[in-house]
Amino acid sequence: MEYTIFILLLPLLTFIVLGLLGTKLKACTAGLIGTISLGLVALLSYFTAFQYFTTQKIDGVYQALTPFNTTWLNVGANLNIDLGILLDPISVMMLVVISTVSLMVHIYSMGYMKGEVGFERYYAFLSLFSFAMLGLVLATNIFQMYIFWELVGVSSYLLIGFYYTKPSAVAAAKKAFIVTRFADLFFLIGILVLSYYTQTFDFNTLNSGNASVFGSAIGSTFMGTSILSWAMALIFIGGAGKSAMFPLHIWLPDAMEGPTPVSALIHAATMVVAGVYLVARFFPVYVEFTPQVLHGIAYVGAFTSLFAAIIALVQTDIKRVLAFSTISQIGFMMVALGVSGYEGHYGLGYMSSMFHLFTHAMFKALLFLGAGSIIHAVHSNEMKDMGGLRKYMPLTHWTFLIACLAIAGIPPFSGFVSKDEILTATYHFSTGMGIWMTVTAGLTAFYMFRLYYNIFWGKEHKHAHTPHESPLSMTLPLMFLGLITIVGGFIPFGKLVTADRADYTIHLDMMIATISVAVAVIAILFATYLYRKPSNVPTQMANKVRRLYIAAYHRFYIDEVYLFITKKIIFNGISRPIAWFDRHVVDGTMNGMASVTDWTSIKIRRFQSGSVQWYAYVFLVGVLTITLLAVFL
């Protein structure tokens, strides 16, 4: 399977070509080059997945394959940094997800971004991001993953700030870059600590289950906790930053300032699941050696999921609703990993998390691309500028509805099976966690259908130009993703991706399934009652809990808290006094020494007059002075 190297090389070469020659190419030509390249990557990814999952298992489990690996750097007697390709169930699954969504975004962008200044640059950045994300999931070791992890951050910065003439886009790009870099610092520290005690970066070695690898890390403690627990917690913080977990979620809603296809690619299906993938990649370590950290991940995910769902209830910008929905759904995946065991039925959480990662990528990309079509038609992100669009945009309407039903967990759509398995895993962990996530799932159904009815039903808004359906380049990806959303739940995912790589047959828990569907249906009916037709009831309900409503609309003022900490405390309270001390004391001292030296040199330079008489006079005075001192002292 050496051909898999081309999965990485093709988008990299495309980036180089478009980056160097983009301005000399026609816009459509640059778009076609980028799209054809990703099409080939997608075909190679599908072939790789087919070949891998049809390969004969050994002892009933899928094997980890390394078709390419080379030593890049020797950083110690027994420590090397390798560059290679690792194929196992989760990396192959991620290949399919990334290449599919990226290809759909490339095709969609041919219509959505048509006529935009920097069209060639846009496709170059898309290729760079695809290369970075593919490199991240195919990495054979954690340091290689970190290299591509940072490259993902750089390329996302370029894509979010694509409209660099807009101050809001520039601010959003900087915010995303700074917040994720802050989290990545902890990630790097965790990598260094882990590699120092284990003397390896290799995933296969770390995930082997060999306790001797971690003997030194487990035996050493800091503040009463093993070094291994600290390292894995630090690594999770890096993942939490990328996956927008509370309290590092603040960058994701603002990142919606980028082009809508970018939101579909980065913030729905690929970049934001990097943190989930990171935890899944290290799952054997978490579950066997640091279960307390794994449970902590579950609680962080649960809180984040409900927190984001509450905020999504009151947002009016459709892309921000989808952004907070993404944060909430990533929380579901983290919870599933956090409550999971390793083998057989105990590994249900892991399997359901990866299944939901797959299904969510498809229907959330569908939702974002559908939102892009809507924005393209009405030239606004606000719900107040929409309404009654179903008769003008029938295809967008039906595909959007399919995605809403999927994320709400309505059978037979893909989101039903994956979310139901997550809920089953949480109920097996604890009843309280199960109820918590069921309530969150109900809120998800409510705010998604609030969004749906406000866009496609309700009072029709007057537009300067009559809205119309998007061109084929934009509707074709909608139809493709809609089809996957319909049939995706029937994929025998338990036979493909599990924690122990062995087969697991999915069995629906009918009681939990019935409860979750009932909660979703009630939420949808309630949203239908409130938003299908113009009504004052939503406003009246908001007024009854006005303080909570306003707080949720302003995202519970988390951004303001960060600004207070950074501006008032760090900048004004710490940085300004340090800057004053540096400017006036440190610089003042050095400047004073320079001034004294300059003054002294001016005063003594007349001694170097070039006059022999003056030198003789000074000599005699000096001799006389020394003589008198010698006599009298």
C-alpha cells in the first residue's frame, strides 16, 4: 500500500503549484486543478479503505500497517523522530471523512466563491489544509502528529482570515490562532514529558499495552499524581483547544467570519475533530493507565455539550447556531470516549464516538453548505432576513431538513444510530450522565428545528432580488451528502472501527432508543408550535427568563471574562508595569551610563590636544602630585 504516500503528496504539490502559479492561471483553471487533485486523493482514500477493511484479519483483529516510514531526526540514544504513514481503523476512517468532505467543499466552492478576489489563493490554502489534516491522521508518531497539528493551525488561520480586508475576519483569525496556540503549548509540554519518561514517540509502542513502557512515568509523581496522568491531561488540553472544548471554545463561533465552505471543512468535519481523534489515538493509554483522566474528559465533554446547546438556542446568526451545535456535538464524542471501556461491549463508547464522528461530519457539512446556499441567495446570515425560502430553494430545503432530522436523532437517518449508541454508553456509565446527555440531545433537536423553521417557513421576508436555487456545483455536494446522511446509519461500523479492532455487532437498546426518539420528537413538535408560523410566544417566553436569555445570547460573557483577564489583569496589571520598568529603569540606567560616558569623554578629550607643551605640563603636574602624596602620606 505504498501508493498511500500520494494521498499526502498530491495536495502538497497542488498547494505549491497554485501558490507559485496561481496568479498566472485563470480562476476556473486553479479551481479545477485543486478539485481534480482532491478527487484523486478521495479515490485513493476510498481504495485504501476498501483494501484495508477487506484484508484478512489476524486473530480476529485488524492490524496496524506502516507502508512508509523513515527516520527524520535522532534526538537521543534511543529516541527518534520518524516520518511515516500509519494505517489502522481510525486513520483509514478519517481518510474517508477528510477526503470526502474536502472534495465536496472543493466542488461547492467552484460556485460559491466564483468571482471572489483571491480565488486561486483560496484553493491553494484549501490544498494546504487538506495536506496538513491528512498528515495529522496518518502520522506514525506523536511528534509527527504535532508537526502537522501546527500546520493545520497555520492553514486554518489563512482560511479564516481569507477576507483580510474585513477587520472582523482578521480578528477572528488571530483569535483562533492565539487560543489554539495556547492549548498547543500544553500539548507540546505533554509530548515532551511523555517522551522523556517513555523514550519513544511511536504510537504502536505507546498503545501496545506494555506497562514497562510507562513504568518510569507511573512510578514518578508530581503533586501526588503520576507523571503519566499529568502528561495525558496536558495532551488532552491540546486536543480540547482544537476541538473547542470549554473553556477553550471561544475561537470557533468567531471563526465563522471565514467563507462558509471553509466553515464546513474546518469547523464541521475535520479540524474540530482533531482533538477527538487525538484522544481516540491514545485511547489504550487513557483507558488502561490513566482512567481518572479519561473520566475527566467525559465530564468536560458533558458540560461543554450542554453549555453550547443552551447558547445555540438563542443565536440569530445561522452560522453561529451551527458553530455552537458543532461544539455541542464534539462534546458528545468526547463524552462517549470518556465513558468507554476497551473490549467488547465495554468499548461501546469508543465505537459510538467514532461512528458519530463519521455521521456528524457528513450531516454537519451538509448543514454548513446548505447555510452557504441560503446566505448566497439572501445575502445575509441573520434569521430575520429569511423565512418562506422552501418554495424558492426546494433542493436546499429538503437536504437541510434531512440533516436536521439526522442531528436530532430521528430514525432512520445516520445521526439516530450513532447518537443512540452514545446515549446507551452514557447510561451504562451512570444514570445521571445518561439523563444529562438525553436532555442535551433534546435541546439539539429543538434549536435545529428552530433554525429550520425560521429559514424555510414563517413570514416571508422581502428581498431586493428574488431568492433562487444555487447552481449545480453547489447543489451536487448537497445531494451527495444528503444521500450519505440517509444511508450512513446502516453502515456496520462496529465491524470496522472499535477500540480493540475486533468485531462488535451494534444492538439498539430499545428502551433508550425509544426515550431518545420521544425526547427528540417532543422537542421538534415544540419548535414547530413556536416557529412554524409567526407568533409572539417565543418573545413572551424569552421575556420571562430575560436575564438568562441575554446571558445565553452573549455566550454567558466568557469572551468578556477573557478580555478582562487579558486586558485588565495581564496587560494593564502585569505587562504595563513591566514595560514601564523596562523603559524607565532598565533603559534609563543604560541610557544614563551612556550619557555619563559621553559627558566624561567630552571633558577629557581636551587632554588629547596634540600640544607637546600641554603634555609636558600634565606630566609635570602628575609627577609633582605623586611626589607630594609620597612625602606626606
